[in-house]
Amino acid sequence: MQNRFTRWLVVLLVSISTKAVASGQESGPAKGAERPAPPAVAPPAPPTVVPPAAPAVERSRSVLLLGDSLIATGFGDYLLARLEAHPEIRASRRARSSTGLARPDFFDWMEVGEEEVKRHQPEVVVVILGGNDGQSLLERGGGKPIHWGKPEWEDAYRRRIESFAGVIAAPGRKIIWLELPATGLKRFEQKLALIRGLQREVISSRTDARYVDTREYFTDAKGKALLQARVEGFRKPMKLRMSDGVHFTIAGGRYFASKVYPEVLGALGLSRG
């Protein structure tokens, strides 16, 4: 009986020992087992590198527009905008409607022209004047007028063109003088024919100036005034002139600007921009 009790006691002790071992295995990692890896931590993102801003291209080429209502309105607006859109050009404008070289008592282009070229120091000056000059010539300080149609009028007007061109000129500067566009108005054209001829004569004699003949832009194959033309940005041929036959429509201003713009770039030695 003692042997039977001893065997029962041994079985009981073995059973308790086995449960203890099993319990220890569940509560912790077994000896030699790999420990779980710590949670991954993302590496810090590299700092954002902002590239330096590209240096602005210096607008080193300067153009000045001078003239009457043709420069003051649509044509001048479009030409100025086209020039400003070129990355190398800075453009400025001085215009006054109903003015010219005939009446410095009303508006003195000699004085204004000199002020503007000193202010802007342009490389190129674009001029369109004369549509209002078919009248008596007056001086700023008054005096005896030189009446339109008199023989001395032509000599006096020629001298005014020469004086104005001299005032706006400078070494290295170029003058682009635009011919007054054909209008198709017979009586007005008689005056303009004389004015154009004197302007062409004076400007063409200068080595620093170019007289731009605009007749091909505004006359058809028969020499008559062009009423309509294809204009960039419009689907069909557009009317070029307003009801007065002189000033340009919106389309006409854009059309004229598109013709003059290459002339200015050529004077600057630039490609189209």
C-alpha cells in the first residue's frame, strides 16, 4: 500500500510540474526565440528645396510712340501692346488728338517731343503726324500766320519737319516715320498728298530715319482705298475705317499695328516675339 501511495504522489507531482512549464511557455517567449521588431519609424522627409527664381530678362530695348489721334486710339493701343509683349522691349507712348506741327500755339510737339525722348531715352521713335496740318501755320508766341496754299507754306512746313526730326534724334537712335494712310476722301487726300510729299522728302534725306510707305497696306490693286481686309483674330474680312473714313475701327487698328510691328523689330534688329 505504501508503494501504491508513493506512485500516486509521484504522478501528482509530475502533473503539477508539467502544468507549470506549460503555463510559463504561454506567458513569455521561449528561450532563444526572436524578439518582435520595434515599430518602424519613417525617416524624416528631406527639406523641400525651392529653386531660385530665374532672373527677369531686362527689357533693354526702348521704343517711343509719338503722334496724333491715330496713336492715341486703336492703332496706338495695339502697337503698344504688341511691343510690350516682346520680352526685350519696353514701350511708351505720347499722343494727342487733333494735333500736328501746324499749331504749336495749341500743342507744341517740338517741346513735347524733346521732353519725351529725354524721359524715355528710346532706341527707336515711331512717329505719325500731319493729318491735321492742312491749315495755316502759326508760331507758339503768335505772329503772322503762313496761310495754307501760299508758296511759302511748303518751305515753312518743310522746316518744321526738319526741326522736329532734329529734336527727337540722337546718336544711335532710329526714327520710323509712318506715312499718313490713304483715306479715299478726295478733298482730304489733296491736302495729304502735299503733306506726305514733304514728309517723305525730309525724312528720306536723313540717315537715321526711315519713311514707311503705307500705301500698299490701305489701297487695292487699282489704287483705291481698301475698305476691308483679313485681320488676325477675325474670321471674315473686316471693315478698316470708321464712318469718318479716316480713323480706324478696332479691326483696322489691329491690322495697321500688325504691319508696323515688324518694321519696329527690324529697326531694333530683333526677331518676332
